[in-house]
Amino acid sequence: MSEDETAPNASSQARWLITGANGNLGTRLILNLLNDTDSSVVAVVRSERARGVIEQLDLTLDQRERLEIRVLDYGDEAALRSAAEGCTAAVHLVGILKATPGASYEEAHEQSCKVLTRALAGSSVQHLTYMSIVGSEASASNACLASKGRAADILLGESLPACVIRVPMVLGEGDYASYALKQRACGKLAFGFRLASLEQPIYAGDVIAAIRAANRNRVSGLLDLAGPEVLTRRALTERAAGLLGRSPRQISLPIALGRVVLGLIERLTGNPPVTVAMLDVLDHDDDVDPQPALDTLNMGGLTPLDKALQMVLGN
Ligand SMILES: NC(=O)c1ccc[n+]([C@@H]2O[C@H](COP(=O)([O-])OP(=O)(O)OC[C@H]3O[C@@H](n4cnc5c(N)ncnc54)[C@H](OP(=O)(O)O)[C@@H]3O)[C@@H](O)[C@H]2O)c1
């Protein structure tokens, strides 16, 4: 099932509140929802730069009239409550993979969920969807996964029906994960940590379809949704390379070495491009059965990996 197949008459007269709306999934969701002439969107972002990203989306005049952009601080409950006025559905897409000295996991995940639930209490919003990461549990040893897990628990403990969808690597046209995969596939030599780690990439269009299905069917609770194939990171790069007519030599480095090196860089610089916590999220072995989630969401199927790769690699 592609995101387009779910678009017509998916949620008549729906007004969607989307937080983190300028991100990969947010912009894609906006474009998808506005294809439905009965839908309107309140896109919430936290900077003028992010507003600019949304203003540059390729929309018709009619679609633009059904889009409102609010710039606010995710800690500002009153501003969020005002943005949610008249909305029937909410999708919370705020999240980080890398914590920095200025942006903690706690603030981006738990705090933003706490404020959002207070803002939505007693509002017109009837359903909330939150995107999380496969392996996110409050008890996880990884700081990012534990924080995402606690954030999900906050939402699931509220009376507003909420669906938390945990996904692994998402591949979409023009996003960073697809770009990085293409870079690895196109090089002559590709180094990576623990290339035997398991990946289960899901096409971004399927994630959008899942968000819409969760709302349409008022699904509540926790779902694990992942792509149709589980393969090693090495095999994923080989698949992408094969489609691009390339054959890189891949060299696997021990994950322990990555932790030591990144830990040192973290201590020396304070804000490295990749942190140990981030490395461990990326190294997580993803191997989940997506069928229960597909059944609950009443979704027909997932985009085959080769088809997804062809779309995102621009082949
Ligand atoms: N894409 C994936 O592979 C993937 C996989 C699993 C789960 N998810 C989850 O899906 C959600 C959306 O993913 P995405 O790919 O669209 O993410 P994205 O492109 O990185 O967008 C993230 C959004 O969160 C906002 N944000 C980042 N740090 C923040 C902070 N400290 N405080 C408040 N807002 C902050 C960003 O705003 P600024 O632009 O202003 O920073 C942006 O609007 C995330 O929660 C993510 O955890 C994504």
C-alpha cells in the first residue's frame, strides 16, 4: 500500500495539528494530507527557518489556503493549545537522534510530550499519533531509546487515544538516510561499524500511510512497524549498490572501536557529529514482524525493498 492509495476520503473534514512539521516525515505528511481536499493542516515549527522550509513546499493555491504555519516554542502550552484549536487529529513528530549540550533527549522527547498532552486536554483533538523508534523502551540502556520510551509512556497514559508507532530506519526521497546509503553504495571503499547488524528499512510512504491509518481507525497503543525484509547493513549496501550498478568493497569495523573513538571525540569536542548513544541506536538489530501492526492499522502491505530503493536512490 502506498501513501497515495490511502489519501482519498481518508479523513473527511479533518484538521491536522503536526508538530515537528518541517522534518522529513512532517513535510511528507503535509503534502500527502493536502492532496485530500477535505483536510487542512496546522504545521507547528519552532523557527522562522523551519517556517521557510514549509513555505517552499510545492503546493497549489488551494492547498496553501488549507495550510496554516505556527512558529512556537514546544514548551509553550498556551501557544500549542491555540494552534490545536479546531484540530481533530494530532501527529507529534518532534524528536532527536543526537542530544547536544543545548538540546537534551529529555527536553525533546519527554518534556515536549508532557506539554503537548496538557495543551490537548479538553481540546477538539480526538486522536494523537507519535512516531518512535524500534527498541524504544523506558528500560532501555541506550539514552535515546529510553527517552523515547518514556515519552511514549507519557502519551499512552493519557485519556486522549494515542497511537505510538515505532519504526526503524526510514527511507524516503531526498532524506538523509537515503543519501547516506547512496554514498556508501557509490563509493569504491565503504567503512562501517558492525556491518552484520540487522536493518529493516521501511519506505517513508508506508510510514505516512500508517499515520493516516492510525488516525482513521482510531488505533491506540503501541505498534512496531518495519519494512518487509530484514537484512544486514552489509547486504543493504550491496542491494543499493546492485541497483546503481556499483560494487563497493565493504570493511566492517568493531562497534567497540566506534564507541571508544566517538567517546573520546565527545569528551574532547563536547558536540561531535556522531555520539555514542546515536551509534548504538543505529547499531540496534531491527528484526520485528510488521504483520500485527499492519493488521491493526488495516493496511494491505508494505512497499517491497527493491521498489523503495529504486525510488529513494533516484534510479
Ligand atoms: N526518519 C527516521 O528514520 C525515523 C526513524 C524512527 C523514528 N523516527 C521518529 O519520527 C519523528 C520524525 O522523524 P523525521 O525524520 O521527520 O525527523 P527530522 O527530520 O529530524 O525532524 C525532527 C523535528 O523535530 C524538531 N526538533 C529537533 N530537535 C528538537 C528539540 N530539541 N526541541 C524541539 N524540536 C526539535 C525539528 O525541528 P528543527 O528543524 O527546528 O530542529 C524537526 O521539526 C522523530 O520523532 C523520530 O524520532 C524517525
